[in-house]
Amino acid sequence: MNDTNTSIRSLLRPAIASAVLFMLLTGLAYPLVTTAAANLLLPWRAQGSLVQHDGRVIGSALLGQAFTAPRYFHPRPSVTQAADPKDPSKTVDAPYNAELSAASNDGSTNRKLIDAVAGRARAYRSENGLAANAPVPVDAVTASGSGLDPEISLANAELQLPRVAAQRGLPQAEVERLLNEHTAARVFGLFGVPRVNVLELNLALDTLAREGQHGTKS
Amino acid sequence: MSTDLLYFVLMLACMTALAIPMGKYLAGVFTDAGHALPERVTYRLLGVDPDHGMRWSQYGLALVLANAAMLLLGYLLLRVQAWLPWNPLHLPGMSPDLAFNTAASFITNTNWQSYSGENTLSNFSQMAALTFLMTVSAATGLAAGAAFIRALGHAEKPEIGNFWVDLTRIVWRVLLPVCFVVALVCVWQGVPQTLASDAVATTLEGAKQHIILGAVASLEAIKNIGTNGGGFFGANAAHPFENPTPFTNSLEILSMLLIPSALTVTFGCMLTRKRQGWVFFGAFLVMFVGFLAIAYPAERAGNPQFTTLGVAQQHTVTQPGGNMEGKEMRFGIAGSSLFVTSTTAATTGAVDAMHDSLTPLGGLVPLGEMMLNCVFGGKGVGLINLLQYAILAVFLIGMMIGRTPEFLGKKIEAREIKLVMLAVLAHPICILGFTALAVLWPHIADSLGNTGPHGFSEILYAYTSATANNGSAFGGLSVNTPFYNTTIGLAILIGRYGTLLPMLAVAGLLAGKKTLPETAGTFPTATPLFMALTVLVTLVVGGLTFLPALALGPLVEHIAMLHDQLF
């Protein structure tokens, strides 16, 4: 017993010293050196890949946004929430809230999930002028893991394309061209899936529209 | 389909290719007689003699005391967050129970999170509390693994190494350099690394989007390299800032498998029993591939209910198909399934898809892997867990052929087997005992995010994840209650030290024994036959223990799903 006591006492100093020392080394020095190196080498990435348009920040290239206007391509459903402005103890739906990422966490046999998917499929078909039994791509009616998924599938984009083109008075081929330009292929043809970044595509549409206006003015 | 299979094969090939140099490097780190300059400075500051050998009891005591001091420091930092720098969003300190739960969970490499990082922790806490605890907990597990392997190679020498030396070297020579490089690659792909805490964007539609930023990359690197798994954000590796591309997804998978797989090579090098190391690697790999072969087809087949609603789940060139609820576009089914299988194999607990929304059989995979707890397994402890089953296999074989069981030239006797059984039993007793207690607890149904068999799976998953020190969750369960915080906290501690300490004792006992020369009567353990037997013993012990619980959860839910029954 005495043996254990001496042994504990002799180990106490290194135990406490190791906590403080490794906190300084791995909790401060390591992240700070990494921050310095990252901001020196890759400042735009290190600062969150923020996208500027007309001199103001319009979002991050990596985070999805809640586009709802018919002239824009729409992202996947998001179930993120935010505090209710009227009563902070409650929450309200706030899709693509980048302050609080969240998923539904509904299991495959959860009635809530199946009802939500049914409702989203109906809304998607009516919004895009599809037949009542037209197949809908699965990514268009399921919520992502983060609630901030920036991308949609090509199948999903193709079905939204006629609506966007009609709303903007653009030929479909023109929108198709932009869609192809902003399609990300598999990395090395192997990693991930082909997909399109909604913010980048919508930004390209707006830029095109403004160039068009300039064209008619001059 | 064929692209996905090719992807899996390539990833496993990369893992194997990385395991060899890393394993050899680790063997050097664990056996080097010299001390580098930063290490000598560290020993002086700690006030320790690096050449002093420790018996298993001293080693274990140093490990527990150091962890206790680190836990306490982490707890304090989380409590007083409001007074510390880099907190422009004025986040308050954590409540005592939440701070304790978090510190305990991070020091044990579990990284169970009862909170969402982005609205709870300041940039300072993410670094000084979490990144710190993640690094030292990984180093602790790896040190125990190193001591265990070293002990197996000793003959009549009960000292199994010096804990301070192992801890210091692992931090300086392994974790910091590897994490620095991985962090920069993550930044290159888009993971933020900044002292700024937020940015406000005005979207094209005129809405405000408040974007949370921080030192994400440095945390992300150690989170995976250290098989920790705790996220900077609530959505963990599903968040585009933690895991922005299919490339980072693959990098994170390889990162978390790197050291657990390399340790089998380290084992082979240190004991000069290379074949034996590969036998263990093979045992890991066989189980891993088996679990992947359940998860991927299950997620790819998707949810039959969706098909009834006219939702297209077929995989085509223009869409990933499958069960995309809770999954991200950029990873699709293949990237998500491989991540699910890896994160619970390597007991990381990071998630790039929500496990609660996996199909029933898809969800069975992480549960099963954490129950076995030795499909690669966590930093250091995974190999220890597999060795525990290997010793059990040797013992059973010895009983069958009527000889005293031997393992690596050491006689396996009653004391070792008792300790091994203590470690083998601590795991299921903790999981099943707490699950049984929870389902009997009054008003427990209020905490469930899903009802029916899936609700039972949520509870079972919580205690399995805590005991296996994994930290992933079926996130629908509301766990921030006194009952869950207490029982899950206990499960975390029992799971970590209830297996680690008995196995260190086994190591100490074996180190003190003579190494017997191999004779014609020795059962060879460096053969495919022994690999198969170890896997078999693991599956039989695990299966007999956990199958009834799995039948009540995922299996019955799968049958319900096929028969269109909703809950």
C-alpha cells in the first residue's frame, strides 16, 4: 500500500505537467502553426471559400443555400432549424442554416420520413410540371446529412432545367450549356458521383442575365 | 456498380500500401533507444527519467493519472470558456455535467457529443480543449498498444516500457507531423483553418446566411488520424466544411484506418514475427470486407417505401440512387457506405452520413462492428482486443487438443485467461446491462427519435458506441438528459479502462514469463488456419452475446420494412 502511495506521489508531477505541456503543444501550438501555414499558402480556402458577387459576400462555395424562387435551381431538402425569433426556447424550420447543421435522423420505417418524402415528391412534380406518377430522383426528396449539401444530382438538375429556362426566357440549350460547365465529374473517374453545385450554377445564370442586359443597352 | 467495387479495391490497396511503411516507422518509434532534442526537453519539463522501465502496474497508473489530469484541465477550459480568448460570438461556458461528459468522452477517445460544436464551443475551446484532448487520447491508446506488443517480446523481464516516453514520442514523432500534413491537404480541398469565428453572407435571394468558421482543418486531421471522431460541427464529416470533396472523404477514411492497420505490421516487426502480423491484418481485413459487403448493397437497394412513392433509387450515370436520406451528394452510396464501415471499424465515430437514417441492415453494420470492437479497432486498443480473442482461440484449441496453450512462446495459464475473460465480458455486460436498464427506465420513450424496433436500436446503439469508445450515434435519440449523461459517461469509462487495464495486466504477466522454444507439438499461430480460427472465435463469442439484441432491433426492423410496416 505504501508502495502505491509513493508511486502515485512520484507520478503526480509528471501527470499534471504533461496535461499543461501537451495542452500548450497540441492544443495551441499545433493549430496556430497550421493556421499560419494555411493562411499563407491557401488564404481563400482557409477563410471558408467565400464567394463574392458585386463586392459583397454571397455565400461559401462549399455550403448550400435555400434557393426558392422559380428562376433558380433548387437545392436538396434541408431540415436545419433555428431558434424561433418570437420565443427563443422553441425552434422553427430554417433550411440551410449554416449556424446549426442538422439531419432528420429518421429511420427507414419512420412514418414521418415516408410522409415527408411523399409531400416533397408531390411538390417537386407540381413545381416542375411533371406528371403525377413521374419518377423523381431520390436526392430531390431526401434531406442531406448536414442540411447544407451544396450539390444536386444531374438527374435532378435536368428535371428543373425547363422551369428555370422558361422563367428566365432563355433557350434550354443555353441553360444546358451552363449546367454542363458546372458539372463536377468523379475524381479520377472513381471517387464520388457526378453532381452540380447549385450556388455556382445559379450565380452563373445571374451573371449571364446581367451580361445580356448590358448587351441590349449598348 | 463496377466503378464502386473498383473504388473499394483501390481504397483497401491504398490502406495496405500505407500500413507497411507506417507500421515499420511506428516500430522504430516504439523501440528507438535514443531521444531527440524536443523529447529530451519534454522529459525535463515533466521531470521524468526516460530510461526508467515500468512494470505494467506502474505503466497503467501513470496512464490513468495523466489521463485524469488531462480530463480535469479539459473540463476547466470548457467551464470557463466565456473568459477565454477567441470567442467573439460570446458563447457561455459549458454546464458542469456537459463539460464533464465532453471531457471524459474526449480523453477516452470516444468523442461522444451531447452538443453541436458550432453553437456551443468557441474557437479557443475547439483548439485548446478538444484538439488537445483528441491528440493525447490517441497517444494514450497507441502507447498502451506499444507497451502491449513490447511485453509480448520480453522474456522474464516484467518492465513493459516507460509511459512518458511512449506518450511524448507518439505526439512528437507521429501525430503532430502526420496531422500537420493532413490538415494542409484538407485546407487545399476547402476545409477552413482560421481564427475568425464567422462570416455573414447575403444570398442571391437577399437572405442572410450566418456561416460559422474556425480552426477546422487542424481538428479534422487529428480527429481521423487519432481515430477520435468528434466533429467541429454538429453534422460532423457530413458538413461540407469538415469534408468538402470525395477526395477528402477518401483521405479521411484512409487516415482513420492508417494506424490501426499499421499496428499489425508494427507487431510483426517488433516481435520479428512478420507472418503473425499479417495473420492479424488478414483477420481484420476479412471481417471488414464482410461488413462492407452488408452495408453497401443494403444502402444501394434503398428504401422500398420510396419506390412506392415513385422515387427513383436506381443508380444511373446522372444520379447516385439508393437510400440518400441523411447522405451527401458528393459521397453518394459508395463513399458513404465505406465511411460507415470504416468509422465503426476503426472506432473513430466520425460520420459522413447519418447512421440513424441508414437502412436497417446498413445500420446493423456499425452496431456489429462496435460490438466485436476488433475489426481494426481504435488506436492501439483494436490490436489489443484482437489479441484478446487470439489468446482465447489459442486457449480453446489447447483445450481441444489437450495441451497447455501457448501463444508466441508464452504459456497461457489460468491467470491470463481470467483476465482475458474479464476484458471480454466487461464489454457486453456494459452494453447489454445499460441497454436493459434504459428500456426499463420510466418515460424513456420520450427520448426516442424513432419508435418501433428502430427506437430500440437507438438505445442499443448509444451504449454500444459509448462502450466501444466510438462516439458515433443514432442521432435521433435525445441524450442530453441526466440519465443518459450519467449512464453513457459510465459506459465510456468502463469501456475504456475495463478492457485496457486487464489487458495491460495480461501483458505484464506474459512479459515476466519464459519464452519457450517452438517444438513439433506447438500449435502454429502464424497460419491462415489460425487466422480463420481467430475470426471464428470472435464471431462466435460476439454472435452468441449480441445476436438476441440485434434480432430485436435491426433484424426485426428489416422484416418490417420489407412488409411495408411503418412506425
